[in-house]
Amino acid sequence: MDRSETPRRFQRSPYGARKEAAERRARWVLGVMAGCMVAPLVAIVGYLLWRAWPSLHLEFLLDIPRDHMRAGGIWPAFVGTVYLVGLSLAVAAPIGVLAAVYLNEYARDNWLNRLIQLAVINLAGVPSIVHALFGLGAFVYGARLGYSVLAASLTLAIMTLPVIIASTREALAAVPMAFREACWNVGATRWQTIRAVVLPNAISGILTGVILQVSRAAGETAPIMFTGAVFYKAVERGDLFPYHLKEQCMALSMHLYTLATQVPGVPESMTYATAVVLLGTVLLVNATAIGVRIWMRNRKRW
């Protein structure tokens, strides 16, 4: 029998060809959608860099505002942002992680815990201006902290807690139950299991909530405007510790708003350069956290 007449058992059928064509179309559509998401970000960053380039240099970051903020740099605002984000993270991260551990590992499925979970979800959708008013009443007046770095940081911590709790719960739930059961079978307590097995395997997902917390805390204006940010504060050039916890501070988001709306005669490049520094700070912190998360994820053995 001629080999050319041998039936081809694995020849592509019309049905298979249609499936491959549909797969190519789906891949093309999804690729276009992904490009539509990335293109605006690239355009925004490129436009900001282009407009900020005349003022974007190291001296701009390290110098203090001069000539009624029409010249100089943004060092006090940059350090103030680091203070606010760092303190809010130091407060929100431990509380958020421990609350998520309780809700996922200890809490029973009853009406009270379901109510707590619903409250966490709803708290994540509260506008920032409402958090600002809460911080004003609870920390500035109620706790008698006054308008200060501490009051503003606590307000930011309350605002970002739901994100950390939700992302941590998802990370804890992603750890297989078999890991817990194996520890319990060899006599480990619930807390020993959480501390030695669950948390180390969930740390990469927990960092996701921390990344989102840093991004939101650094860019918010209303909460700090009502509780601790100030229009201008004189500090020494290059001073790493210019603020006390009970003092008001400058912040990049507030400083950007001030330059854009309150100070006449400001060079346009200074406003855009402030925005670039704020965006770059957030991206740098996020990139560092993402790098740590990838490194920890690669250490997993499951």
C-alpha cells in the first residue's frame, strides 16, 4: 500500500482548526486589553518626566523650599512622607496581620465573626475624607494628640487596616490545610503551627497587602491635612530627624496640592517634579516589596 494513501490519524480536523483560531483570537484580545492597561501608565509617567525634567535633579530632593516655595527643593516634605508612611505601617501591619490570623485560624463561623468580616469589607470602602474626620475627632481631640505626626500616622493606619486584613486572610487561606493537619498530628499546638508553618508560607501574600498600604498611605492628602500636615515648616537642609511625633510635618501629597493651588508664580516644572518624586518613592517601595515577595515565594517547596 502506498504510504501516501495511509490515513493520517493525527491530521487536524475542522473542529480542531476552529478551536485553534478561537484560541488565537482570545490571546490577541487579552493581549490588547493588557496593553490598554499598561499604555496609560507609561504615558502618564513619560509625560510627568518630560514636564519635570528641568527641575528633576538631586539638589531638588535634598534642598529645602525657598522664596516662599517658588524655589529650592522638597526635603522637608519627602522626610515627612517617610515618617507618616513608616509609622502608619508600623501600626497597621502587626494589627492587621494578627486580626487576619484570628479571623482565619481561630474564629468560629458564627454571626459575630461574620459581622466583623462584613465590617472590615465595608471599612475598606469608606472615603478617605471620612477617615480624616474620624482621625480629627478620635486622635486630635479625643486622644489629645493634637495636630501631629502621630495623629496623622494613626489615621492612615486605620484607613489602610482593611486592605492588610483582607489580603492576609487570602494568603492564609491559600496555605493547604494538609500542612496544618500534619503539624497537629505530631503534637504541635495551633499557635505553633501558625507561627512555624502557616505564616512563613503566607508571607509573600501578606506583603501584597503591605504594598497596597504603602501606596495608599503615601498618596492620601485629606487624612493628613485634617490631622497633621502643615503648609510649611522650617527644617535644616538634609536633616534626617526634623520632626517630633507631637509636631506637625510637611508631606509630598500636601506639598503638591499646595504648589498647584496655593502658591502663585511657581515654576511648572517644580510641580511636576514633586509628583515624579512622590510616584518614584511609591514605585521604589513597591518594587522592593515585590522583590522580597518573589524571593520568598521561590523558597517555597510546594
